[in-house]
Amino acid sequence: MKLTILLLNMRRRVYFLKKLKEELSNTPHKIIYVDSNNLDPMKNYADEFIVLNDKDANFVTNLFDLCVKKDVNLVIPWLDSDINLLSSNNYLFQAGNISLAIPDSEFIEISNDKFITYDWLSQKNIPTPLSFKLSKDNHEYFSLKKTNTYNFPLIAKPRFGQGSRNVIKLNNASEYENFANKISDDYLVQNFLPGKELTIDVCWYRNQIYFCVPRLRLKVRGGESMISKVVKTKSIEILSKKICSFFDEPLLFNFQVIYDELNNPKVIEINPRFGGGSDLSIHSGANIPRAILKIYLNLGCLHKDKIENNIIMSRYFHSEFFKS
């Protein structure tokens, strides 16, 4: 049987595509790359490249029809917006016997809405920075003047957002009130923590962790790690298990922590996917392509990966040349 895998809007994730091909080297396969941008370099590495407009109102239907036409077995999305859309239409792909490499809807809901993320972390007694909800319709910032709970600086993040886009640091009450009076979207506002920031890639399957890779973010550009380092710690392993323990379904995801002034990690974000910096996790021993193939296609064996510590990833730009 020939496997056909569709990668959706992965945007420059060439390293992942190459590693996926390596994992499938002994299996007849075809990798189709679909993107709304016909100039993405991923087109040069897939077996077939197709442009599909993700702004089209019929995008999901068009994607499903494409999957049926091309006999696609598995769709691997990358963007949060695509994950949300596919989750809402999972029934359609299930009916077509097409697997989607996404978590269950409960996990997606928890991770994609920062208001829900904060409430969930608090209810489960998972350490997270003290936060409050700043709504465009109900400016709760007046309560800030009546309590000493929050200390400046503060960090404001869009309720729905990916990476570090539109995240702003508010250094004093004047900056805060000016910001609060101008917002057109909802924000989660958190106490600023001064410590190091880590992103942790996790595979949770059959109630155990198969890999947990903490990546120290040494240099970030546009919310994506440019230089990072694997730093394995027991406290992060314990924290990863605690988050996963509330879910029975398999999970392939990442979460982010920042250390407080007492050097304790606090969860600031959960994402229903791997990030761009997960190249480092793969190189250090976390076989993410194999985990995806096993969990969503039951292909091959999944065993606990041995992660090599202190590996550093330093990225640079590589130019691609092709005719449009």
C-alpha cells in the first residue's frame, strides 16, 4: 500500500519534511505540500505541490475534495488556524477515512484560547503567572488601582494568537491605561517574570511520555527560536507529566514556561502542535515524524526516545532559487 501524506501550510519547515521522508524511506509513499503561497520553498522538496487558497470560504471542502482525489491517508497541519478549522470539520475527514494529525477538540480548545488556558491551568493547580482578562468590552484595568496583587511590568497577550505577535510589555500604570483604552481585541495580562524561557516538545501516548524536550530560547525572532539549546531538567519532566495526566488521548504538542524570581518554572502557553524550533528536538533524538506516523496511521513502532542534552541549534537563512 502506498501512503499519501499531505502537509498543510507548513511554511519553510523543510527540515521536518526531509526527516519525514527519511522515516518513510522503506515505505512506498508520496508527500503532497499544500500552501496558499506558491513561492514557499517547501514546494521544492515535496513530491507534489498544490496551491489552495485558505481564505476561500470553501477551503475545507476544497481540501477534502483534494484529499479524496489524491487518496490522502494523513493531513498534517501546522498553523493554529488550520488546526481549529480541521478540528471543527473532523467528521468530514473521518467519513472519508482520512486521518488528521491534530489533538482532540478539548485540548485544542484549552490551548488556543488564552483565557481558557489560564483558567484550566489554575483549576489543575499547574503553576502559571498570576493573570487577568482584559476585555475590549469590559476594561477591568480599574481594579488594578485597588490592589497590590499585580506589579509592573506586565505582559499583555492577545486572547487568540500564535507566536509573539502583538505581545506587549507594559512598564507602568500610564502605559497600561493607555493600552487598555485603545484595544480592539481581548487580551490576557500577566505578571512579567524575569527568568529564562523554555519551549517543551512532548509526545504523550498510551498514558506515558515518549519524549519531552525542553528547549532554552537563547535568541528569538518573530516568536520563533533562532538559537536554542536542549536543557533537560527533572522539574520540567514532572511538569510535562502533570499536564498530560489529565488527558487520555494521544498528544503531540508543546508548551512554554518562564522561570520566576525563585527559579520555579511557570506555564505561560500551551500549543496544539510543534513549533518551528522543534527541528532541535528532532535532531536531539525526539523522532517527531515517527511519532506522528505511529499515532495517526499506526505505522511502525514507538519507543521512548533517548534525548541528547546540551545540543544547540543556531539557524541561518538559506536561499532557494526557482522560476515562478
